[in-house]
Amino acid sequence: METQTGEKLVQELREQVSNLLAAAQLLTPLVRERGSKKDMEYLAVMNQNLYRLLRTVAHLELSRERPPLCRKEKLDLAGLCRNLARQVEPLAERMGVSFRCELESENLLAEADGTLLEQAVLNLIANALEAVGAGGHVVLRLSRKGTRALLSVGDDGPGLRGEERPKDPLLKQPGGVGLGLTAARQIAALHGGVLVLENREECGVRAVLSLPVSRDEGGLVRSPQMGYDRFGGFSTALVELSQILPREAFLPDDVE
């Protein structure tokens, strides 16, 4: 009964968020034509909160007892990282954070759902960007260790220290309800992978998503852009980073 109630609740939330997003899209041209600069700022605030709602619903879907549908295909992990870097770099710049992507292995394939995997890595990036703040540095790195592909996100923030370190670093963190990392861990499990958070020796935290490498036996290799659209045409990066980006990132000209 609880599972059925949860399913209905998520579905109802998704429908209502879709209605609000549609209303915002209809309102935007009217504000552009007749509104003031202040009205555009109000629209940005509304857009940001709608993106946050969309993010919450997506995380709730991944946190349910019934796992989401995982559409696995042979995926180019280097291509996924490059695609994420193109999306994240300008957004990180708005926050005053240096973001870069390092590919230690260019030819790594995995049997993966590109859309879900992108969502998981963006969650890790969002946590890192929030931890470092303006002036900080975040690195997305792809490497290989034996039969595993390692997608890691490192930052030079304060790290997890002493009594501040939770028993399970994937549980609730200050400033949020903890659904983001829970969703990332669920996505890792769906791919036969694991997600580990650890303190870096120098400073900050490193989140490592380990996935089995696909044996290259030919066949069609997908890029992440060719997957299904989980957010109905809205930028995955804007959705997943909506909790930490400044409201100016959600002005109509930026979200369209």
C-alpha cells in the first residue's frame, strides 16, 4: 500500500510541475513584451523554483523501492564527460568556480543508461560546486582501474572532518534533504557500480563512481545526447544545479 501511495504521489507531483512549467512558458513572452526588469527577475525566481521542484521529483522517482527503468546501451564515457563539461563550465563560471574535465582514458565504454548516468554525475558536481564556493576548483576525471571505469569528482573544499563526518556520507548533508546522493547511489547500483566519498589528501572531497567496463565487441556506440529526455526538454544541468546556481542563471534568455 505504501509503495502504491508513493507511486501516485510522485506521478501527481510530476503532473503539477509540468502544468506549472507550461504556465511559465506561456507567461514569458508577455513579461518580455510588457514587463519591467523587475518582472524579469521575478520570472527568474519562479523558473529557478520550478527547476528545483523538477529536480526533487526526479530524485524521488529514483529513491522509491521500485527501481526506475534503466535503458542500458554501449556508451562512450569520454563523450559523456565532454558533454557534461560543455554544460557545466559556463554555469560554474557564474558561481566563480573553476571547473575542468580531465580524460585519462579516451576509449572507455560501459553498458549504461546515459541519461541516468549523466544525472548521477551532475549530482556529484553540484555537491562539489556547493562545497568550494567562489574561488574554488572542481575537477571531473575519467580513468580506468582494471576492469572498472572511474568517474570521479574532486573539489578543494573543507572536506569531511572529524565529528562532522557522517557515518554514511551518502546520507543527509547540511542544506538539503539528501535525495541527490541517494539518487546517485541508486543509479550506480543499477549499473553494477558503487559510489564512494573520501577525503582527498591535500584538501576537499573526492566522489568516485565505479562502473564495470564494457568489452568492446563491436556494435553501435551511443553518445549521451542520443538517450531519452528525462526532463521534458529542460536542461539536465540547470535542473541538477538549480539548488546552488544564482537566480540570474534562470532568466528567460538563459533557460531557453
